Amino acid sequence: MTAGTRSSNSFALGLLMVVGLGCLAWLALRLGDWHSPFARHYELNARFASASGLREGAFVEIAGVRVGSVTSIALDPARFESVVAMRLLPGLRLPSDAIASIRTSGLIGEKYVRITPGGATDMLPPGGEILDTESSINIEELISKYIFEGGDK
């Protein structure tokens, strides 16, 4: 084997390794639902009386389609409400009378935010706030209420 053949084989093998690593990196980013930090997303907030069980990274859906994720959950100490920040798909715009509700996926599955668009003609601006919200149903509270209040009859 000559020195020229050996160096061309080494170059081809190196190029193949770089392409393979690039493909693996792309696949990892796609499967991890990673979005470019340079993309201009549609960010909205919603206030809930309780965001119990909802986590950062939970999905946001409209009409059964995942359109974003929860980016943060914080307490507003002045109003004692949960403020949920969401990042939605860039081209999406929601009417100002949209409703955000915290739902459970399945019987005991993870919590997510479901948005029901309204019929208003004016749209929520990026960084705006969904005013009409519904907190999740707490099964434990319902059971204890039924047991302790239902037994008095």
C-alpha cells in the first residue's frame, strides 16, 4: 500500500466519521424536541389558581395537536396565583378570548395545557396573557370532599 492510498483512505474514513457524528447530533436534537434559540416563538402567559402537577416542559395542545411547551411556572406573590409561561409555534396566533386549561393525559397521566381558541377577531400579542383559565381537577380533594361531606347525609 502506498502512502497516497493510505492518506486518501484516512481522509475518507475521517469524512465518514464527521458525517456520522453530524447525523447523530441532528437526530438527538430532533428527538429531544429542541428548537433553535434564534427562532421567534409565540410566547404567552396564563394565570391559574393552581398549577398543581404541571411541570416545566409539559406540552401545550390545541385541538389534540402539540403546539408548544411550558417554559416556566412561577408564583405571583401579589395575587397568589401561578403564572405559566408557554412557548408556542412561531406562526401561531390565538384570539384574545382563548381559554387555557390544565388537563391530565389519561386517568393518572401527566398534566398538560390545553388551549381552546375563541372567536374574537383581535389576537393576543406575543408575550400577552390568556385571561380565561381553568385549573386542573384535584382528584384527592374530590375524594376527601365526597368521603367527609357525603357521610353526613
